[in-house]
Amino acid sequence: MEAAARRRQHPGAAGGPGSQLGASFLQARYIPFFLILFMYFSGCFTASKAGNSMPAPALLLVAPSGLYYWYLVTEGQIFILFVFTFFAMLALVLHQKRRRLFLDSNGLFLFCSFTLTLLLVALWVAWLWNDPVLRKKYPGVIYVPEPWAFYTLHVSSQH
């Protein structure tokens, strides 16, 4: 019975068996993903400001994209990697602005998605800041609870 419960448990869940190894493995496997995103982003600069606005359909897709990255960051427990990538992108934007290079629509889309993700993660953490059970499950300086942990604790227990 106990072995079956261990198999069902999320491999990177905090506090589970081998959680340190599982969490670090989950974080490490996202490094190539964010590296590729950053490399793609670094090629999204043009010399002219003309045509650097996002088309209306792209604006509509920023919300689902930001929500997807929010889920990826919170459920995968990869906030440090995400924040590092975001600030590297911000530094690149500021550096390229001094060289009079501007983001094209693709880079703007990615940057807006990451900005929305950072806002959503901040709202998520602020909303669950005083939850005593999640606080105990996710100790430490950086507190980003998983949506699945919130669901199993507060939503599924009500049904």
C-alpha cells in the first residue's frame, strides 16, 4: 500500500521521498529550454522602431502564454531559473536600447509573456503567503507553492 502511494506522488514534490534529488533534476532539465528561449530572444532585435508593435491576435495570445509559463514555473518549481532568464532578457533589452536596437514583435511577445508570468507568480505567492500548511510544505526563503499542492489541499478536499 505504501509503495503504491509513493509511485503516485509527484516526483519533485517537496517533502516526498527523494524530493531533493527530484527537484534538482526537474530544475536541471529546464536549463536547455530557457537557454534556447534566451538565444531566440537575443535574435529578436532590429535597428528600426517601425513595425515593432504586436498585432492584435498576438496581444490576445499573451495571456494564455503567460498563464502557461506561470504553470510551468510554479508546478515545475523553477522560479530561480525563470527569474534569472527574465532578468537576463531585461538586461539584454537595456543593453540593446543603448545600441539603438529595438525588440521586434516576436521578442516583444516573449518579453510581455515573461512579464505577465512574473506578475502572476507574484500574485500567486501573495495570495498564499499566510497559508500555514503550504508554508510548512514549502519552507525556505523562496516560497512558490505548486498549484497541484494547492488543489489537493484546498479544492479536492472539499468534494
